[in-house]
Amino acid sequence: MIWQSPYNGWIYVSIVPIKELTPMFVRIKVLTMILCLTLIVGCLTAALLLSKHFYRLIKSILDLIRGRANRPPLSNGKQDEFGLIRHYVEMLHTVNDSLNDQIENSKPLLAAGFMQHVLTEAVPTHELTEKFDYYDLPRISPYYTVMCIELDDVRGKTERDINLFVYAVKNISEEILGGVASGTVIKMRADVVLLINHKLSGTTASRRTEAFQLAEEIHTMVECVLNITATIGVGRCHEGLSSIRHSFKEAMDALQYRLILGSGKVIYVEQVEPNRQQQGFAYPSELEQQMILQVKLGNEQQLAVLLDEFGQGLQQRGGISTEHVRMAFMQLISRLLRELYELDPDGGPLLFTYSPYERVNELRTMSQMIAWLKEEVFPAISRHIMLRRKDSNHQSITTVQQYIEQHYDDDLSQPMMAELAGMPPSHFSHIFKEELGMTFSDYLIAYRMEKAKELLISTDMKVAEIADKLRYNNSQNFIRVFKRIHGATPGDFRASWAGQPAMIGHRGNGQTTIPGKGSGMIE
């Protein structure tokens, strides 16, 4: 310690031992050491007490991560933080295992979905290679051919039956494909698609022959084992995974040609579209006109002959496409419906409970279309037209009858009555006789003779006056016709009925009757 005197300026120095100045620091140091030792002892004690619990927890976490956990069931009692951690880790691992299992189980379905995408859309080459490897799809050769198999005659079968048949065809195809070549078989809706991997060695012709022989073997086996028929369309052989969709489109195009060639066949696109060029299409209008006439006449037998000729003509045309064939039948249906609707605007559209145009698109072969037209369309339209025409004819003839009753004493002729009925004279003559069982002339004479009987009985008119009233210029002709019909002259007839009630020519209901169709009398 240093101190300077203010009186003499001297400096005084005091020396004290350090122990006397720092006793407090020593005590603090000792206390600190004791506290640290106490804490260390406490931590060691806690560690010893909890070491077993820590060991079990860490071991369980490691086992869960490594996938070797026994997954004991969680207790319903109260859990601490470590139990919750274990529970969540275990739950995550369980979900991960479940997802992996689902992915593995769904891999065939995912592969089929990927193949549908490849067959219909352009996919980058690197994506194709990567996913072919991921889905374990064979990529042995750079050359590929696609064929499509479609069942025939599935209408009327349940969805379950169709799926069973499709899966059976898929299994047969996989077995045959595995024994001959390498490839992939997938199910697309109600079709089975084969992707054939050709060997690197070989020529274009040998690959084409391989695909065609494979298709024929599958076609024969399906028919023998399942007792059903299938149509197989085969596309061209293409190089590279990115060209698979082109072969698939060609296979589907080949399938469409069953409309012309018929079902139950193997159709190679090279056979139906060798140059992919189609000639101009000329619609058989003359046959259409003949068929429309036979529909109107109700001649179903001749109509069937003309319809077969219509189909054969389409088959024999070179270069015709399936679109042309379907369009030809659409036009024929359109012409028939137009005739039907013009004749019966109200009832015609109600004749079919379905759309004939949609049915044409649903039918797969030309033979099915022709059978449908023969069995359902033509008979229904023809009979409806005949019925409506018969009703119309009956109404027209009834109108003529009423006119004759009111104007029997005027000059009447067949052309005049045909005009009244709205028909050509020759057609009117045919319809009149068909409706009443006699010609117009006979009917007019018979009606006038009935009126002559009434006049002879109910009036005092002379025979010549009656003949003149009934438009006979010569009374002798009137007498001759009257005698031919009634067996007596007008005078004898009047004499025989003199003094009797005038009931000749009347029925109990007061209607005048003359000879006619059926019962021999026409009302």
C-alpha cells in the first residue's frame, strides 16, 4: 500500500502478506470445487440409474432403422418422451414398409399403364429406357412389332365374363410368346396387346413371318381352348422404342378392316394397306335407289338380295377404307330414315328406341351390319311405311266413296277421282281395287244401281228419268245393266215391289249397301 504525506511529501509504503488480502477468494474457490464435485457425482448417479433405459431406447431405435425391430405392441399405460419417440419412429417405419409392399404389388398394373402411355403417345428415349428397366420390361432387341387381339361377339355378355375371357387370352398369349420369342403382353380395356421383341439377327421378312406365325398360333389356340373367336391386327416391324406407337396404330388400323374382311381373322396391315394409298370411292347410288323402292313396296326378299349385292360391291372395290364402308352404310341409313320421316313425321322418329347411327358405329363387321339391316331396320321401316300408306290409302278411298255418295248423279270419271285422292290414275285404280275388291267403274255402276232401286221404290219417276238422273244417255243401256245386276228389268222390279215397304237397299242401321269386298256388300 502506498501513501504520500501532504506535509513533507514523503512516500510511505506498507507491505501486507497476500494471504491476508485474499481469504475470501480462497473460500470461493473451495466452494466452487465442492459444488462441481457434487454435480459430477449427481450426474454419474443419474447416468447409472438411467443407463439401462437409455441402452434399451437406443438399441430399439437402431433396430427400427435397420429393419430388425420386433415391434412389440404399445402399452396402454402412460408413456414418457422416449416412448413417444419410439412410437413415432416405429409408425414411420411401418408406413414405409406398407408403401413399399403396395408399390411392389402394383408394379404390374403400373407397368401396364406405362405401356399404354408408350403405345399412344411420344415418350422421350431416356424415359423409355429408365422405366423399361424399372418395370423389368424386356429390351432385348431394337426391333419391335405390336399386335392387338380383340374378342368377337361380346355383345350380350356380362362385364365379368368379358374380363375372364380377356385374361384367359392374355395368359394364352404370354405362354405362347414366352415359348417362341421375347416380349410383353398387357391388357388394355377389353383388348390384349402384344409387344414382340425380335432378335437382332434376321431380316425384315423373317421378322414379319415371325409375328404372323405367332398371331396365327394365338388365334388358333384361343379358338380351341376358349371356344371363342378373336380378331388379331398386326402392325409393321419398327426400329427403336420410340417407334412402338407407330406399330400399335397400324395394328389398330388393321383391326378396323374386319369391317370389310370379317371377324375371326388375323389381319396384317401390309395386306390391307400395302402402299397406304386409297383410290377414289364411288357410292353405289343405283343400288340404293333399288333398295329404297323395295322398301316402299315391302318386298323383303328382293331387298335382302340387293343388300347382299351392296355389301359385295363394297368388298370388291380396291383401295376402299373402313371409313368409306362405314360412311356408305351411314348414307344408306340416312336415306331410309328420310323416307320414313317424310311419310310419318310424328311416328317415324319413334320407330327405333336407339340411334341407328350409333349402332352402325358399334357394329364391327360388314356382315353384322347387313344382318342388322335385314333383321331389324329394313323390315321395321318397310312395314311401318306400308302400314302408314295403307292408312293413307284407306282414308283417300273413303274420301272418294263419300264424294260418290254425294255426287253419284254427276259425271264421274276415274282420272277425276284419282286427282281427288292425290294419286296417279293407274295407282288409284290399283289401290281402289285393293281396298274395295272391285274396280272404280264396277263400284260406280253398283252404287248407281242401288240408287236406282231406291228411286223405283220410293218415287214415281219414269225409268227414262231415272236413267237420265244416273247419267245414262240411253235408257236401254240402263235397263240392260239393271237387269244384269238385279235379275229383272226396272219395270218388273217396281211391279214386284208395288204396295210393299220401301226397304230395299237399306240395312237395319239405315246405311245404304252395295256389293263389295269380303261380305259382298260395300258400305
